[in-house]
Amino acid sequence: MASGGSGDGMADGGAAGFTAEATLAVLEEACVTAGLDAEGARLVRLGSNAVYDLPDLRVIVRIAADPDALGEMERAVRVARWLAVEEFPANRVVLDVAQPLVVGGRVVTFWESVQDDEEYASVTELADLLKRLHWLEEPESLELPYFDPFAKVRASLRGLGAGVQPEDVKFLAERADRLEKDYGRLDFVLPFGLIHGDANIGNILRDRSGQAVLIDLDGFALAPREWDLILTAIYYDRYGWHTREQYESFVHHYGFDLMNWPGYPVLADVRELMMTLWMGGKAAAEPRAAEEFVRRVEAIRTNGSRRDWGVF
């Protein structure tokens, strides 16, 4: 299941000109700088990052759409190196390449390829890895930020432009105001600490040995651990992307059912708003995303079913 709609991507600032052709030029220059051969490079995904596979080298190259992503990607590299020391199953950076690089105004990082053919692991394995991750004590040297969901929400609202109706922007902004007040009253029950930040089935792959590994380390932060459980809950509860059996297995292995916590509806609404705004940021460039954004806004406005929401 692809997970691009989880809401942690940038809205659309910096995305102008972020095309396959432009990112290929960045890739080729970055590979020359890094001493890697870009021959046979394959574009895997073009979203908040352009993701290229160099199959002969078993290297993945990520080019951030956000030109201001240098600090974030420096932190992701630090996190990856720390997780390697901890022997935690996660994406590894290519060790003999100085990174991140800034090429053509874009931030570029190099990662070891996890697999030859894309295969997601299970929600059960996601629960196991999150439980293990949440036991780790992060060093201060990682310089992890405190997670502020509404900073992301406000940035995404500012990024909405062509392809989004003004009345929809107004509605979502008013909803954000209400949810920010509700969020401020939440009584979190899980310990505050290290989170992945975008923990969902799309960010856990099975490597060549069959082991489940976490990928996309950009969102590591300090926050209530409930944030790392919310996507699996709403993927089951609201969208039907997970079965009841899958969700129950996730709960059993992690040891906590977020849906039994009184703050669940508010946290679910906040995460859903972030997912919808992320889609709105893509609306101007992608007709399919524009249609999906309208569908999502209407469902939220009318409290309608979310079961027809598409997976991006």
C-alpha cells in the first residue's frame, strides 16, 4: 500500500519545476559528485521526494522537493547512522558518500536499497518495530525537534493554491482552528519521546533476507507516542485499508489500542486533516489528486463515509 497521503509531505512550496526531467538532471550531477554511476537509473516515485533506484549499485537516491529540506535531511542521516549503531532494522545510508548534497537547489541523499521488488511487510511487524523503537533512548546529538502538527497544518494551508476552491480553504482553516483547541486539551497516556512520525504500512518494507525494516526516516521527532499509532488505527477504522484481524494483531503486538483512548477521535481528525491538506497541495499539478481532494473535503464537511478514499 502506498502511503503518500499520510500528510507529512510538504504542501507545494518548492514543488514548482519538480518534474521527472528536472530531477533526472539533479540525479546525474549528484551521482557524479558522489562518485556513483547513474547509468540505468529508474524513477520509482515522484512526490514529496523523487526516488530513484540505481539497481546495479543497490542504491536508492532521494531528491527532496522542498528546497529548504537540508536541515531535515541532515537529521535523517544522523538518525539512520544512530539506528545502524543500535542494530535497529531500518533504512541505511550509503556510508562512503558525504551527504546530504545540495545540487541545483535540491537536497539529495543516498540510501542502501532494501529490496529488488517492492514488498511491504505486515502491520504486525510494524507494531513490533514501533514497540522496539519506542523503547530506545535517543541521544541529544540527534537534535530531534518537538513535533508540532499544527505548524504542518498551517504550512499546508498556506500552500493551497490553484486547483482548490476558496470555500474549501476557508472550511479547512476553520476546522484547523477548532481542532487545534481540541488538541490542546488532550490528555496523552503513552510516554512522550522518540517517534517515527509517519508510521504506516507504506513505510515498512521486507528486505532481501525477509526482515521487516522501517524506511523514510525524515519525520523522526519527539512527541506523544500516540502519533505513531494513529495511522494504522484510521486506516482500519475510517478507510477500511486494513482488516479487523490486521488491526487486532497490531494492537496485540504493540500492547495498546489507541481506539479505546478518549482522545482518539480528535487525533484521528487532526491526522485526517493533514492527509487531506497534503492531497490539496498536489491538486494543481495532478487531476487525480484534485478529484481526491474534493472527495475528501466533502466527506469531512458532511461527516460522510471515507471508505471511497483512494490510496496514494
